[in-house]
Amino acid sequence: MIVKKEEERSLEIVITEEEINKKVVQLGYLISQDYAQAKELVIIAVLRGSVYFAVDLSRQLTIPFTLDFIGISSYGTSSDPLGIVRITKDLDTNIAQKNVLLIEDIVDTGLTLNYLLKNLRTRNPLSLRVCTFLDMPGRRIAAVPVDYRGFEMSDMFVVGYGLDYNERYRNLKVIAVLK
Ligand code: 5GP
């Protein structure tokens, strides 16, 4: 279904708002169960793409946690990343001996996540898991662990629900492909 036309580009919905909301509830339930006995859970949202997902997901959690953010800048563009990552905003939390759940918008080549995990492991968390909204395993260059995933996707460039194209479309309530 073609829904919108902006600057000659149409958006074709591939995941609806309803499907997203349902998935976020399911993931929130699962994570709440898995961490029910865990102390000191720190949820880390990766700026900026994962913010929409992280906020929605965190509201579904029934367990205590603290929320922190890490900002990264990847060289290349969102449609053509080079895998060179720089931290632009570090955590405010000391995660040593804490249970850490890293929230990603999408794991595509895995290069960004690989960098982040290596960096976070040097800080000696008690545990470190990954929850990504979208997973594109067919595009992987770096082998990275994904503990929770919203949707597995085939190779396509998508926008919405935090994901941008030149900083646009983050606020779409759906996941869409730019036509
Ligand atoms: P990686 O390739 O390192 O796994 O992903 C790097 C970053 O590129 C992601 O965090 C995301 O910001 C961006 N990215 C990768 N695939 C897509 C996509 O299909 N759409 C958008 N908007 N960004 C993507």
C-alpha cells in the first residue's frame, strides 16, 4: 500500500503500527520475565535511532531498571555505513557489575553493534545482552549476538519508528520502504 508522497518519494508500509505495538508488548513481557530475578538492570538506548523503540519498550517493563543513553556517530551514511564508529555522548552510568540491556534500532552489517559491545565489555558489566527492533541477518559482516529481536527483515533500506533517511522519517509510526 502506498501511503504518502513527500518530495516525489512514496512510502510503502512494511510493518504496521499495530504490528509494532503488539511486538513491543511481547518483547516487554519476555524481557520482564527474563530479568525478574536480576538486580540493577541498566537499559542503554543508542542515540538516535533506538529512542522511539526504547521508550515504548521500557514502558512495557514491569521490573525496576535505570535508563541511560549512548550517542554514536558512524562514518558513511545510514544507507551506506562504513563501520567506523565514534562515541559522541558517553553513558552517565557506571555499568560495572550491572546487568546491561543494549537497545538497538537495527542490526544490519553488525559493525556498529560489534564496536559498541567491545566498548561496553571493557567496563565489566555483570551481563550484557542486546535487544534490537529490526534484524537483517542476511547483511551481516560482523558476527554479533542478538538476544531479543522485534522483526527479522530481508535486505532493504527502511525508515520510520526511529530510523531515518538524512534525518527524516524518524517519527513515522510504521516501518516503511522509500520508493
Ligand atoms: P550496521 O550496519 O552497523 O549494523 O548498522 C549501522 C546503522 O546504520 C544502524 O544503527 C542504522 O542507524 C543504520 N542503518 C542500517 N540499516 C538501515 C536501514 O535499513 N534503514 C535506516 N534508516 N538505517 C539503517
